[in-house]
Amino acid sequence: MAPDPAYCSTCGTELDDREIEGRTRRYCHNCAKPIYRNPKPCAGVLVVDEQKHVLLVKRTQPPAAGSWSLPAGYLEADEPPQEAASRELHEETGLSVSTSDITLHDTNFVQHPSGQHILVVIYLTTRASTTGSPTPGSDAGAARFWDLEEIISSAQRIEPGYEGIFEAAVRVTNTTTSDR
Ligand SMILES: [Zn+2]
């Protein structure tokens, strides 16, 4: 968790703690209201191919700039998460996928250096459901498929907190495409 704010962003008054709705929240006496802190939604898609490799992009923006993660980005104000996920996949990797061919896989919380908490909605699809060939977009330094061994052995280059999510994506895709 990021440190709680010390001052009201509206009026500048020093904030207090107050028990509200079962949580200790920052409270501005002058504005007579609590300071709610909510995550900002983001969405992305994991693409797994027939060799159980996962398509990752090299991040150029915080958080975790320079690490490899799933293609993902912030939702537009009126954009459903599956549409944002499909759009970001296309923008960052050049691959296209229909929103009807992606399924909800997991969610993750990450924290921006600014202190903003981000809720990442993670979808899953197969390479066979996509069209195009991986080409890094302007928001990605690189885009390529990784095998699981590589993800585990070079974990420090993977965005922290994602190794288990990527492993599970490979495991689930295994079950549905090869084992049945
Ligand atoms: Zn205030």
C-alpha cells in the first residue's frame, strides 16, 4: 500500500484518521468527508501458443518499466474491459483478437510509483484465436513469446507478481487444448 495522503487535495487541511464503513480512512474535517482511495482499472490479454509459450511485451512505462509483462493498458472511461484488452493487444503486439475469443483468467493489483493502485483485469486466449504476427507497438519496447522455463529462470526480468499468473495461463491452456 502507498502511504496515506497527509493533506486534503481539495482544501489543503491536514487529514485525520476516522473509522468509516469498517475501515480506517483519512478524513477532512474542513470538507466533512472521507478521502476514498480506489484502484484504477487496466486490462490485458495473455496469448498462449501451441508450444505453451506466452506472448509478453517489454514495458516502456511505469510501473516496472524495463520488465516483461502482458500487453495491457488503462480502460477508456466508457470502454468495457474486454474491449480495452483486445485494443491494447493490437496496439502493443500487432495481434488482433475478437472480444468473444478471450476469457477472464485472473486479476492482479499493482502499484504505480505515483502511489495510484491499479487493478489489472487479465484475459486469456490462444494464438490460434488471434491474427497477425507479433510486432512491438509504440507502447512496447519488444514483443515475443516466452516459454515457462524462461519465465521462471529469469524471474527478475518479469514484472513482479506475475510469474504465478503466467504459469497458470500455460497450465489452463494445456488442459483445454492438449489433454482433452
Ligand atoms: Zn478538505
